[in-house]
Amino acid sequence: MALRNQRIWAYIDEVARAGSVRQAAERLNMTPSALLRRIQDVEHDLGAPLFERHSLGVRLTAAGELFIRWIRTQSAELQRVYSQIEELGGLQRGDIRIACSQAVARSFLLKHIVDFRAQHPNVKFRIMVTDHIRAVRALTDYEIELALIFRPLRHPELLPIQSIGQGLVAIMAADHPLADKPVLRLRECAEYDLAMPDTAFGGREIIEARLANSSVKPHIVVESNNFDMLGEIVASGDLITFQIEIGAELWRRDPRFAVRRIDDIDRTYGPLVLGQLKGRPLPLAAAKFAEQLARDMHACRTLPMTEVPIFEDEEDDYVSFDLVEEQEPDPES
């Protein structure tokens, strides 16, 4: 919600996100000419153009980039003020925008949304299921308040609220030749055809990095950005796919599947991180939901059963938050 005299800021933000005056006007239920006049009024007041036209629509000018950042900062601050006003009478309503990995969306996050709405039925959720790169970008663009993602890239504006270790598991049909073994090596799995998530997912990157120097090279015959599809494919053949522990819960309950731990010696661990934008106070609803998520994340942590380093000293760009020392969420931060 925006105050009436700030509605034009929302109009400009919508054009920036859509990259088109016409598309933004359709979303805002107004005519393109009316929207364009509003933008021109602001440009006149600022003494600089906010958008420049190109063959596919419009894009922000340098002045527009500065102004849209101010708009989004003001919008976030306004949401915090609404949240503080709401807190005076208890958490009755609010909006929670969160980006998450597919792995946590299917069971962990779904359960928490249902539980939270049972206590606060007027709170609304917007869930963006995406990869770790897009999730961090959505945080910095003020599209979301929270991100729950596996193995996020290092970013100066990503502030972790909670992080836990997550190991990969192999998922296959219940009658797969490897299903009789409780623990598997990666090279054993790589001897079979693989159904893998695409390269935007952290689990895929771990598998390929660990097998890079192996004599057995992965033979990927199916690639998808949809984990449900990967599951259905491996259920009906001898293919193998991989998932982090927290994302394998539904498959563990399905008799069609066998879910097997990967041997610790293969070091297939990474951090699952609940984070927010650094320096941006969370609205009350988002802060309360973050507290709920962080409390339950501890029970979902997976650590090596043997003395094997969780993270090696790799010079990569991935966040390697401490998996043992927890960080308590701060509703005021």
C-alpha cells in the first residue's frame, strides 16, 4: 500500500520493472498516455529524463537509476512504518515477500506458511521460487524482504539471519540397483545416467566440482529447472538425481523412491541461508516469520558423521557461513 501522494512512485517503479510503459499501464489498469503524462510531470520537476526509449520498450537513464533506488528505499521505509503502527495493535495483517530455492519450497516453507497463517490469517504471502542468484538480486531490488536459499553467492548486501549445513542426498527409484546401500559414493552414482537440475542450482555445482577430477564423469541425460519433473523421471527408470536433505522430505514419504545419503568423504555439503538485505529493517510480519523459520531450521541441520571438513578452502564466490554457531533473528534489524 502507498500513501496517495506517493502513488506516482509506484507507477514509476512498475514501468522500471516492466521495461515498458504499455505493459506497466496494463498492470496498473490505466491508459499508457495517462501513465506517460504522470512520468513526464515528475521528469519536469526533476529536470531530467527518467527513461529512454529503445526498440523493445524503455530503460532507466542514469538519473532514473538514482531515482528508482530512492523510491524503493522510501517504499521499504514506509512498509516499516506501517509495520510499527500495526504492532501497536498486534500483528493483524501484513505482507511477506520471500524468495526461496525449490528445495525448501515444496515442504519446509509450505509447512511454515500454513502454520503462520493459522495464527495470522490476514497476513499475505508472495513467494518467488528461484535460484540463488536471482534471489539475491530480488533482495537488492527491494522486491522481497527475505531469502531462503542454498549456497548463495557472496554479496556485501546479503545479511544472514540463520544458516545451517545441508548435505546432498541421492534420489532414485525404490528398485534401483543402488537402493540397497544406505550410503553411496558420488562415483557410484555417476556410473548411472543422471537427471540433474540446471547449472543455476547450487547442488548441481557441488556435484560437478566433486566429480571434476574423478575418473568417472557424470552422464547427464535429463536436465531441468523443475525438481518435481526430475523426481517423476527417476521414479520410472534407473536414473539418479540429487537434492539437499531438507528438500527430500516428500520423496522420503513416497514409496516409489529411495533416498540415500552421500558419503561424507565426498564433501557434498553447503549452507542453507535465511537472509535479508543489510541495513533494511524488516517489517513486523516478515520479522516474525523469520523468527519462526530460524527456530525450526536448527532441527533440519545436517553435518558430517565423520571428521571430514564441511567446506574446503576453495577460492570461490560462495558464502561459507559457520554451520555450527547460529545467529538469532533480530526483529528490529
